[in-house]
Amino acid sequence: MSKHEVAAGVHFEQLDSTGAQKIMAMTKVFERLFLGDAHDADSLAVNNPFGITGVLNVSTETNQMRREGIKYAHHPLDEYE
């Protein structure tokens, strides 16, 4: 896995089970707060480079994968309200 610092956040490149490259792109908002999408949250089940301990999912879809040691909360928000 290689790490690339970028203006909008931190990107981690990793290979999936087929050998294809995947990028986890989360934005560091504060020292202990990152913003990412559902793919990033699911990727934490395989690799947790930031030591994240909690995920708040506000999408209408639930997380497909989970990792022991991470607390998950799901509070879907309607983006059209």
C-alpha cells in the first residue's frame, strides 16, 4: 500500500482480491475526523490505515462490510429535504 498526500485529503492505494488497484480517498477534516464515502467505510473492513474507531453512515444504504473494533451508526439523511 502506498500513501499519497493530496490537497483534498489523503489517498491510500491498495490492491483488491483480483489485483486491481483501489484508492481509499478520505478527507481529513480535523485531527480525529475524516470524511469519506460508503466505499471508504467498507474498505475499512480490510484495511484501517488511520486507526478509525467509529463510522457514521448518513447514506440511505447500510455498510456492506464491517470490521471488529469499529463502532458503526446508521442515520440516513434524505438529500432532497
